[in-house]
Amino acid sequence: MSFPRFAPPFVHVAKQVGTALVGAAACAAGWVVPPAAALAQQSDPRSRDYLFITNADDVRALWVNPAGLGFVPEASVMAEAAVDRTNGWVKLSQYTLGLNSRGLGLAYQRDRSRDSVSLGVVRIGLGLPVGRGSIGAAMSSYGRGRQQGYDLGLRYPLLAGLQAGLVVRNINRPQPVFQEGRQPIVTVAGATWTIAPQLANVSAEAIAVERLGTESGFDMRYRGGFVVRSRRPWPAALHAAALVTSHGTLRQWSLGLVIGGLDRAGLVASASPTTGLGEPQRFSAVGVASRRAPGAAP
């Protein structure tokens, strides 16, 4: 694996593309919503391990960037399951079911990553085309506590082959019933550059996570990744992603293989190392079936 060498160039790209935009959006979100007290513990959807806010066009965009729901006219269904390997034990930690029809998405996720409690999340989202780009919004309802969370997203092609996106998550800082604190506002700005159509692209994101409690401001993270595709002998795509801190320390990496075209299935391995590269602790299986209007981008 070569993620430490791979990550720093994307740190530089992400800073250039997104830091100013992230800072402005994070400050605006903090001004709209009053401060909270503690950091939440909700696990992120597994789709965010390997997808970026500018390259999710099917129902998985509901969890990554709701603007992606309206970027390409399509209908899709998906199922995703993940297992975690910790202390020699392997357990089902999360599963997700979802569907999208012409920009209206609905999904259910069960998070079982904790020993004492599991959390069900119902999420509904809508994406609409705006000019060459799209906008979207999503609402999540967390378990019996009926706590709601809201996300807003934007996606727009800046140049031929260059997509830009912005997402603000947890706008009202929801607090699931089993948590002592609220979820922080997370602002993500990113871009995807298509090096060769249908063959390869690279992506970068700058992520601002709000600091909750007495200390104001936000912590920065940076993600970089690529997708390499093959059309023969069958359609296949290799996904790779790495997340680093503002100091360049590797915090997560993912590597996955997806086989198929509009109907596809894949496997993804992820790690969250404390030192060095670590080793895969999370394994995800995903299946997506899509139908798109004639002439729509693949």
C-alpha cells in the first residue's frame, strides 16, 4: 500500500479548491444555529468511505451529497452491508437499503456498531437540476427519539471534466436519543477531475468539522482518491481513498472493487489506523441497480 505517499498531493489540491469555501460555509452555519456541548458518536454511512461528493449519482448520493440525486435522470435501488473486525470478533455493524426515482430518494440504515444499542435512521432527500448543475436537500430521522438532521448540497461542472461540490451536514445539530451530545456541523467542499472519460478520475475534498463545547472553530481534514475503470473483458472500477488530518497524518483509507455497469456489485475494505497504515477492520458489500434515461451520462 502507498497511501501515505498518495495523500499529501491531494492535501495541497483540496486546500486550493475548498478551504476558503469551507470556511465561509462553516461560519455561516455556525451563525444560523446556536452552539452545542459535545461530540456525537454516530457512525458515518459506509458509502462515504469510498465515494466523494462530486461522483455519487445514484441512490447512494442520498448519504453523500443529495445534489447528486438530481444530477442525472435515473431510478436506482441499492443494498449495502458492512462488517467490522475488532478484537478477533467479526460482527455486522451496519446495513442500508435505499431507492431513488427521478431525484426523490428514500433509504433506511441500521447502525449496529455499538455493543449496547443499535440505531435506525430513515432518510429522505430530493435533488433538482439547476442549469448544468444540481442542488439537493436531505432529512434524517434518528430512531424513536424523532430527532431530525438536515443536509444541503450543491454540485456544478466548472469546466469540461471538472466537477465541484459543496455539502453542509447536520445543520440543526441532531442528537440521537442514546447520545449525550449533538452531532457537529460538517462542511465539505470538493472537486473531481476526469482525466480520461470512462477510464479514470481523481477527487479531493476539504472537510471542516465543528468543534463543540467551549472552544470555538472547526478542525480540518482532507480526502483524496481516484477511480480507475476497465471496459474489457467486463466493466470494473477500482476505488481508492485516503483521509488525512491538517498535519498530514493518515486517519482512514479505503480500497474497493466494483464490477458491472448500471447494475453493479462491489467489495470495499477500510481501515482507520492510529499509527502507520494499520490494517483493514471494516469490509463492505454493496449492490446497485440503475435505470437511466436515453442519452443520460453513465
